Amino acid sequence: LQAVEGTWKDYSEQGGRALEEFAAFFYHQPFTKMAYKAHRHLLNYCGYDTDKDVIAGALGQTTAYNTVIGNSYTASVYLGLAALLDQADDLTGRPLAFPSFGSGSVPGFLPGTVEPG
């Protein structure tokens, strides 16, 4: 979980978007509870509400397929994206966040934007 802090710190210090600007967060999900733990930790680190309903609202759609399929390793991030795109309203132009825990403690934070089409 310290890797989530570090990757957010690096991203925000480089002039990245504010946390609340992101429409969704996609975490590696060896098990879906890990995504919830990571997001709760990130929200807490940034001084935001860590209420269970707030976190469920932020991650519920991105964990839907992984809950059924289970661990798909790296593909779990993209499976989360597919789940959101299948379920969400139009996200055109909305920023998405792909924080990485980091294999071997080399975390990263990849922002993305949904393009039309």
C-alpha cells in the first residue's frame, strides 16, 4: 500500500490531475478486495472520506468482472476497464486512473482519457 502512496505522490508532484477529477480507478486485482484496500488507502492518504459506500461507488463497476472471473494477473486492470465501459454512462472525455502497485516495488501512475467512439 505504500507503493500506492508513492506513485500518487510522484504523479501529483509532476502536476497531475486532482484525485476527484478521475471518473474511475483501475487497480491490479489479485483479489478484488485488494483494489478496495488500495483505494481506501489512497483516499485516506489524500485526506478524503473513506466511507465504504464512497469506495464501493468508485470501484464497484471496475471490479464487477474480476469478482466473477477471479485473478487474471495483469489482465485484471484491463478487465476492469472493460467492465466499466460495458456498464457506465458515456465517459467520453473523462479521465481514468491506472495506479500500479509495482512489481518489485516499482510503482507507476498512468492517467488516461476516454476518446469518442
